[in-house]
Amino acid sequence: MEKPVSASCDYCGSEDLARLISKFTVHNSWGSSLNWAPSSEAFNSADPDNPREMASYMRRMKQEMGGEVTSEFTDVVHELDSEASSDAT
């Protein structure tokens, strides 16, 4: 074990110090997001034949998963966006 350190205030020299704990943020790991599953209502709202709706649905899934997805997932979303753009023209 480490020896206790004697500390004093740099400003006044007092040794009567208290440790303050600052706020911090906890980020969920990717694995914790696996507990999330889309509702059947959310899935049914996306038309699998409509690339724009599927891309939007996949972005919602990505957000629910904490934003951490594989490059393949991102590639599929980009492909759907490209397909939706080409269908619009």
C-alpha cells in the first residue's frame, strides 16, 4: 500500500483539505446496447422496398446502439442512400 501523502493548500497552506469529486459521464458499451431491440411497430413502419425508409430505420437503430456499428453497417446505409437518391431522379 502507498503511504499517505501530506497535502496542503497551495493558496493558504492549510492542511484541512477535502476531496471534491467532479461530475463525470458514463458511456454505455456497445455490448450493453444489445439489450435494445426494435419494437415490432418500429420495424413495421419501415417499408423494406423503400431504400429511404430502410436507411432511416437503420440510422435509428445505430442511434439506439450508441452510434457504434460496423463498417459494413455504415456501407449498407450509404448504399441505401445512394439507391434512394437514384430513385428520386
